[in-house]
Amino acid sequence: MTYEEYYKQEIGEAMEDKINHPMHYTQGKYETIDVIEDTVEDFDSYLQGNIIKYISRYKYKNGAEDLKKARFYLNKLIDSSE
């Protein structure tokens, strides 16, 4: 599931969003997360690392925005585990 698909599913509309569909990751032909998923051997570990990163820093950096980013990666991890 791409950022755009996830955003449409969760929010119900397509629009730019810093959490689920940041423009700085979609400037080329492919979204960054899709390229990473296609090129790393252990995509689940990548997702886990991002979950830990965003949860551990949310109080000190971006608050709820970082928790929402962690939720995005957690949902991707759940999807990849089903």
C-alpha cells in the first residue's frame, strides 16, 4: 500500500499531508518508501526502526505528528505480516 492509498483509506480524501504523503518523498516517479521496500532485504526491520525512532522522540521533537508517523509505519508492518 502506498502513502497515497493509505491516506485515502484513513482520511478519505487525497491531499498533501506531512505524515502520510509528504511531498518531499514524492518528487520522482516512485515514492521513497516503495523504492526502499523493493531494495532492502528486510523491510520489516526498516519499519520497526522507524516505529522506534518516532515513538522515542515524540516528546522532544514533533509531538503527536511523530506518533502519527509511528502509526503509519506500524500499519505498514501489520500489513506486511498478514
